Amino acid sequence: MRRMSRRGFSVVAAATIAGLATAGDAVAAPGDAAAVPGRRRKKERELRAMWLATVVNRDWPSRPGLTAQQQRSELLAFLDSAVNRRLNAVVFQVRPTADALWPSRYEPWSQYLTGVQGKDPGWDPLGTAVREAHRRGLELHAWFNPFRIANHTDPSRLVATHPARVHPEWVVPYGGKLYYNPGLPEVRRFVQDAMLDAVRRYPLDAVHWDDYFYPYPVAGQTFDDDDAFARHGGGFADRASWRRDNIDRLVHEMSGRIKKTRPRTQFGISPFAVWRNKATDPTGSDTRAGVQTYDDLYADTRGWVTKGWLDYIVPQVYWNIGFPAADYAKLVPWWNDVVRGTGVRLYIGEALYKAGDPAQPAAWQDPAELSRHLTYAEGFGEVRGHIYFSAKEVGVDKIGAMARVVADHYQEPAKPPR
């Protein structure tokens, strides 16, 4: 989230992605003949959701230290905003930095609530969100970040009882942040346990992860997992293969444990949209992205789909139609082909936050750009809905892009896919 405006995106990752977005890109016509502009079909079931980000108080609460009643009122206003836009789900960030927005057995209360990590806010935000979302006919997907500990590198700033201070050997500083080391089996087990605590407590409609696994690469810096690789990397041809296996294990194990804990709870992941460029791998997308999840984040997002480990996937296709390095009209059909026959539902992550931002390409100054995305995606049968980043923009809607989406595509209510 550039300026924390893209799903909690780090400054470094944002700079990498910013390299894909240059001002003045023209809007191209959709390339798929089946996606005819203006054609509409009634959809009784499709996901219409928004991300509600809490990291650095991006969306909610508006600032740390509000009273419990003020926080609750703001939260309910976001749920009401979703209903008013005819959405049917909210993806609520409840573990932004190895902390919790519920009374966790494993991790401290989030500092984004009170301004003090570990301080009880006097109410249960996640429990309230689940109850009030369901009361409004909304699904509540709980959004967790597995490995990010802090947006700084000073462990002494963490509360004394924080697991990262109790187990300093689990921690790797990198790119101005602290991370848990995915290469340690005990770390992977712990972060799963911490997230499953919420699954046990609440009737969550889904567990949702975003695009952070191994951190986005930072020029000139090394993620120091030498010791973990020496102890656990035997049998792997190279460190990259070992790192991918660590993330594969995390995803596969979590998938099974969610179903065992609460069988009706879905498991979904929202990755950076480029698995690999075609120039790197013939099965990759026709893109020229600077980041490839398989190679740079050690996240085999395509593999998780083909192996059936997920209930849904939401590639963050955060570029306009016709954008040269990563064209919306090329990534949507690529993902459509990936999920076909797997049973994994495909939703598209939409960059509502870019609409009307003067720093973005010219296409994003047009209120109709986002609506054109949905029109284009209607031509692909595996696309089962869209999620918008993020909740603040759903309500504020700077240039009317969300209102245009509602007018063009959401005139009738719809239920989420089964």
C-alpha cells in the first residue's frame, strides 16, 4: 500500500510496483471478444467485497486512542457503507503486525487500537465485526498477515511479553521491518496457532491472507536466514526452492487445519497478480512485471491453485486496461485459465484507491475505468466477483468510480458464491 495505501504495502514494495505505473498510459479496448462493453447479465451469486485495513490506521480506526464507543461507531459505519454500495462481504484486517484485534491467547492487542501495544481496548473488535456483519447480511473474512512483526527494526519497542521478544531467534530484521523467519518449523506452527485462535472463537466466513510471505526484495539487503537454511535446507537444490517449500508447507498445513477446526470456513489468498512473466516461464502471464511472486516472494501462487489448497484466490490486478507492463486485460484471462477445472474460485482485486489519484496514470483519472474492468471480466466464466481496496475509498469515492461500478453492475443485490 503505497503510503500504506495498498494492502499495508511497504515503502520498498511500493517503490517496486510504482515502477510499473507511469503517467499517461492510454486505456486500451478489452482484448477478449467475449467481453462486450455494455453487456450485462444478472448475477445472483458473486462476491462483492472491500478490504478494511487497520495497519497504521489506514482505514480503521481513524486514529489510535479513540474510545471503545468511537471505535465501534466507526466500524459499524464501514459495514453500513458496504451495504449501501450493495457489497456482500468485508475483508477485515485483524492481525496486521503479529498482534490481534481480538483477545488472543497468543499475541498482544494491536497498538492501532489504543496507541499502546498490549493494552486492552475495552471491547472485542473482531467479535463485534462478525456479529454485526452477519446481522447486515455481509460475510466477514478475517484478514491475517502471517510473518510481519513490526514496521520498524527495534524489538525493544514491542511489549515485553511479545513472542518476538520471548523468541528473538525467530526474528529477522529486513528492509526497515521485523519479520518472523518462515524457514523455522516452530515459527510456521506458531503463526498458524495464532490465527487459528480466531477461527476457533468466531464463526468466520473465511481466513484471508494478502501478498506478504517472504518480504518484497529490497535492493542491497539480504534476508538473513543462513542458520535456518543450514539446519533445515538439506535436500534442496538451492535456497529459493527451500524457501518456496517453507511457504508451500505454511499454506497446505493451514488449509487442512482450518477445515479441521471449522469446516465451513473458507481459506483465500490475495497475492500480487504476477506469478511469473512469460519471458521467465512459458506458462507465465504476458507481463513485464518487476516482481514475480514465485521468484521474489517464494510464493507459488499458481501451484496453490492447481493443487487445490485454497477455496479462493484474489490476484491483486491493480493496473489499468492497456497498461504495458501488466495489462488488466492480459492478467484476468491468464488467471481465468489457471483456475479452470480446479474448483478454486477466482475473484479479482481492484485498485479503487488509484481512482482520482493524480500520481497514477491517466486511465485512473477516468471514473469509468473501474467499471470497464468489471465489464471486461464478465467475459470470463471463472471470475466470480471483485474485492476493492479499500474501505475508505468505497465510502469517500473521490471521483465517483465506485458509484459508477454500483450503477453499472450492482443495481441488483447478490449473494456471495457458495
